[in-house]
Amino acid sequence: MRPFTGNFTQQEPIGDDAIAAAVDVLKGGRLHRYNTASGEVSQAALLEADYAAYQGVEYCLACASGGYAMGIALRAAGVTQGEPVLTNAFTLAPVPGAIAGAGARPVLVEITRDLTLDLGDLEKKIRSSGARFMLLSNMRGHLTDMDTLTALLEHHSVTLIEDCAHTMGSTWSGRRSGNFGLAGCFSTQTYKHLNSGEGGILTSDDPQFMARAIVLSGSYMLYERHGAAPPSQYFSTVRLETPNLSGRMDNLRAAILRPQITGLDANIARWNERYRALEEQLAQTPGVYVPHRPDQEGIVGSSFQFLFPGVSAQSAQTLVSDALSLGVELKWFGAERPVGFTSRHQSWQYLEPAQLPQTDEILAGLFDMRIPLTFSVADCRHIGAILDHCLRRGSYVA
Ligand SMILES: *Cc1c(COP(=O)(O)O)cnc(C)c1O
């Protein structure tokens, strides 16, 4: 088998238009979002207007990171000290971290083998915890049945905040991910769908909520210089009652992001071609389960997952190293200890330990990889063929 030689962490270069916009900001010297010349609208404010239009929402706030956006969303929603907040048992560290950072207590909900929420377990945990809030992590881009989920949350008066770090641009029945609850939280960190190194975007249609979030983000009394903010009447008491948790976005990063929004839908089509090429290869491999993507889901295939149910820990490790020896970097969610960006709930020891047998069984056989756009569709077929080759050798038994 011919080894693959691509780099799984190499993103595409920043486009010339974004570089030119960044150079303009640097030449002007006004990098802080509130440092504007007379009559000038800052790049950060323009980004907020651009992203609000893309997302189809009233209000948008640019901030320091995706994790930061989730943290202030929870606070602006009214989450109080020690209160339970529901979230997926399968997610990444910034999600329980944001809940803990807001002083609240994550309550982990089991997942299905399609990597979506187990709605039966969710209902059980709503009842047992009495939670008023859910931070839904649309982990690795897999959308839970949003119609059933929103009906269930509404029935129990649970407020929904969506972590859309992996679903910027995704849809469910034509509606954009992030627009199903009170707020959507997005990341523009290098490995997500827009790349400014670090960065976060928070969206909502609720003016009270967004006024609090804007003041939390460190707006001082300059909230009128935002690009997609509620009218100033919403700030009259909020600005006096809300702490400043400085976490603003600067104009340099905003300038880099704005041209990328224009290219986002085209990139989504490119990701999906690559995802479907991998999916097609692995769908043929005996013993492998590729998560089902429902018809309602408009996917963004920026990463790929497959399950090899029943695989032993030793065999899983052998598969990872066999794939690596052929140049394919797999992440395995069953590992005892956290590696790089990959961790599981047992590693978040600041949480109360939870029994999540269904999730644990799924994670024990779950493999994951990024699909950077520097890979061609042919590269993805090659990667799929390598994985198929490794998996068919049949030595990875439970
Ligand atoms: C990346 C990520 C975030 C936000 O990350 P930041 O690094 O804080 O921008 C949130 N949720 C998930 C699932 C992520 O992967």
C-alpha cells in the first residue's frame, strides 16, 4: 500500500484579499475595535454585520474565542452559581470548561452511535437534575434531530444554547445550526471553518441577552460601536449591572475573517466532496459503522468519524499505529489518557464522576480525523483505501 504523505494539520493559506485587509489594519495602527477614526466603522463591527447576515440573525458579537463565547452566553442567559447545565458526554474540553467557568455544573448526557444526543437519556437527566439550561455541542458536526430536541426542551422549559464550533454553515431542514435556541456559539480558531488563529462569534435574536453579552465581552460604554447590536435602550441598566469580562476581538482578526465568510459556502461544498469520498470507501469495510447522516441535515464534512464496535483497546491502538505507519493520523476517543485535543469525560476530573456506559462503549470504538482543505478528493480516496486496507486485515478483534 502506497503511504499517504499529506499533513493533517495543514490549513489552506489565508487568501490575498484577507492579507490585504490585514495589512490595511496594520498600516492604520488602529487594531483595537473601539479605536476608530471619525466616521470609520471598525473591522470588528463590520464582521458582526457580515456574520449576522450570513447566519440570518438579528444580533452578533465578535469575541476572543469559541470557548469565551460559550462562557458569556451562559452568563448572559442567567446561569447561576452551582446550577446544573446539560451537555453532551461526547464533546471537547472547552465545553464542560465553559460551564465550569460560568460557575455551573455540567450534567453529561449519553450519545448514540450516530454521535448525536440520546434523547431518552436527555429527558431522564432533565427530570433528575432539574436543569434549566442546555449547552448542546454539535460535536464533529453531527446534528441531533433538532425538531424533536427543541420540542423536548421547550416542553421542559429548558433554554438551549448551541456550540456550533463544528457546525458553522450546517443546516437542519434548511435552518442554520445555531438558530434553534437562545444563542449560537462559533469558533474561528485555526482548525474550524473560518481561520483567524483564535476568535469567537456569538449570535442571537434576543436583544436583552445580547446586550448583556456585549457588556460582558468588555464593551466599556462603547456598545453603540457594534455592528449587529440591539438598540441602546437595552443597555441602560444592563451596562451598570453587568461585569466586564474583557474578551474582545481585535480589528486584525476581524479583517482576516470577513473575506473568508464570502468563501464559506464554496468551502463547505469542497469539504463535503471529501467527506463523501471517505464515507463511500469506509461504508464497504466489514465491521465498520459510519454514522448515518439524516436527509434533514445539511452537513459540513470538515472531519470524518467511523466506529469499529467491539474493538479491544489493544487492537484500537494497533489500528492507530498501522494507519500512522501509512501516513494516516487517526484519533481514537477510547484512550485512557487525553492526547492533544482529544479527551473524554473521565479526563475532566473537576466534574462529578458520571456513569455513561453507552457513551463509553461508543467512544471505545470511535475513530476520528480532520479533513483539511489542503487534501484533494483523490487524497481522501487514498486515505479511505488505506483505512479499508488496515481494517480488512482482520487482526483487530475484540
Ligand atoms: C474548538 C471547539 C470549541 C471552541 O474552541 P475555542 O478553541 O475556544 O475557539 C468549542 N467546542 C468544540 C466542540 C470545539 O471543538
